[in-house]
Amino acid sequence: MRFGALEAGGTKMVLSIGNENNEITERISIPTEGPEKTIRAMNEWFAQRDIAALGIGTFGPVELDTGSPKYGWITRTPKLEWVDTPLLPDMKEALGVPALIDTDVNAAALAEYELGAAKGLRSCAYVTVGTGIGAGLVVEGNLVHGLMHPELGHIPLRQEKDDPAPEGFCPYHKGCLEGLANGPAIEKRWGRKAETLPPDHPAWKLEAEYLAQMCISLICTVSPEKIILGGGVMQQKHLFPLIRAIVKERLNGYICKDEINIDIDHYIVEPGLGTASGATGALLLAKRALKIG
């Protein structure tokens, strides 16, 4: 049986085919252009592959209330071309198969919970730091939704005094996590793409400060048993020890757990599935969609 899996990202769409054993057997990526052109291209690709169901992990915000007439729509996204786009309805109607949608980070969190770095635990948070910043949460096997879904990327942060762009670059909010610490913010602040900056550049100490604030907020609010940091910016592996050190320093022993005070190297971690978390999570959503019907 073949399942379609879509990672809908701000710069590219990754389309995959997987099987019952959670193996990805085929994958392509296409640029994220205007909704009409992009959705048409994705439908054409999946239609040629006889899929039994489709799972979508998408950038957001996205309407996840199944009782809403806009269930499956992308809503007030910073990617302005895609505001109020009926992503799930358009794809489900075109392909004629069961389909399920969630945020890209919830999909990745699900994959890491079932198969990756958080396997065997009761909860985890997966945070992607790339074109955008978002968090997915799994608690007792359930993906966390509420009034909508977690929007960690837009929590306000305490701006660092040595930040040359303390208001950040979010089109909606001043001083929010995404506007201060996503990949485009690094490039705009320093005039160079993040991957071209050497490890000793001041950009990374500033980035680690902001991401540590985020981790502390997660620890003190939802208290996940594992924090997993993925996305393009986190390919800079030297960020991990910087973030861990700041988290320990700022918490100052208040959280009386060995996972943080003694073994934080195994608490704030890279994805166990590497770069496959998103695709694998979308595949798991497709399998859930088929069960639901």
C-alpha cells in the first residue's frame, strides 16, 4: 500500500511516497510558489502514484478544528500569498482519498515520538528553526491542539542588549521569537546567509540566547520529557552546546531534574530521524487518515 506524504514548507514543498513499514520510497521537492500553481503541481504528482491516503504537515497557522468550515485552510500566515488558502480541501477533492492535516512541526513531533529521539517517552516538543520557527507537542500520544495549535514562534522574547535589530523582522509582531531568530532574521541582521557565518561569529551567541529563552519557556510551561531542535538553522551543530549551557545557567537549578541539571546533552537534542522527521510524520498522518476513513 502506498501513502502520500507532504511537507508543506515556506520555501519548498517536499512530496514523498511511503509504505506500511514507515519507509520513504520516493521523494521530490518543488519550490513553494503561488498557491494555485503549487497545489496543482502537487496534485498532479500524487495522482500518478495511486496513493491510498494523504498526510500533510504544513507551515501555518492552519485551521485544525474539524468542525470549522475552514478546516484544513492555511490562515494568517506570514507567507502572505498563502493567506486563506484551502490546502487540504483542494488536495482531498482532487485526489479523492482520505487525508489528514496538521502543522509541519506536529507531524515531525509525532514521528520523533513514535520512531525517533522521544520513542518510549510520554511527551516531547519538536521545534523547527528555519524559514520560520514553530513547535509541535505530543503528550501521551496525542498531538496538542487547543484553541488552534501551538504558535511558539510568536512568543515575545526579552531582546538582548547587543542585538543590532532588537525588534526583529516579523510582519505581525515586534520582538517575537520567529522575527528575532529564524533563518531570514539572521541573514537580514548580519547581511549574510546563516550558513556562511563562521562558528565564532557573534550571530551564534545571540541566536543561542534567543533559542535558550524558548527552551526555558517550554520547560516551565508544558514540561516536555525531551526537547528536539530541528530545521535548517540547527544544522549549525555548534549551537547545541551554547543553548544547553545558557538554559542551565538561566534556570539556575530551579528545575530539580537530572535530565536538565546533569544530563542536558540528552534532553535538548537533535532529531533522531535526522532530516526525515517531517516526511515520516506526514506518512504517519496518512496512515491515521486511512484508519479514520
